[in-house]
Amino acid sequence: MLEVTNAAGQAINALTSNQSVPDGAGLRISVHEEKPEGASLAIAVTGGPEQSDEVVTSEAGSKVFIEETANPYLTDKVLDAQSDQEGQIQFQLRGQG
């Protein structure tokens, strides 16, 4: 199952704490394009999960919604986040362990 670092959880909380984002919002990871060597993934802030999404809750309380077709690509991954010098949040996926 996807692991979410504390930094990523806090970043998601910051993105979803905006007044224009509904309660229960989170970060959704979906497949943008499947290729023989893997998949290109997309992330977006969304108001809630789709019916078939897996929901992962971080220790910071933030929600990550994983599209059913994206789940096999994320089972052994860790979602992390950093802010760059301009304050833009950048998410990264890396292997667990």
C-alpha cells in the first residue's frame, strides 16, 4: 500500500485547507497514460474519492485517493513532498525501504 510521509501529509493539508476546497478533499492519483514500461501518473486536488478509489489517510490526517488502475503502480511506493524556493509544492514517489 502507498505510504505517505509526514511532509506529504502536511503539504496535502495545506493544499486542501483553502476555503474553495470542500471538506473531505484530498489528493487524487490517477493513471494519465499506460505504457509498456509503466505508467505516467497524474495528481490533482479533488473534493473526494471516486467510488472505486482506495483511500489512504496520512498520519497528518490528509487523504490520498488512488484510482483503481493506478493502485498496482503504487503498492510499493512512498509519497513525499518538498517546497521549492518559491514555495511551490513538489511531490515525489520513491520505493519503500
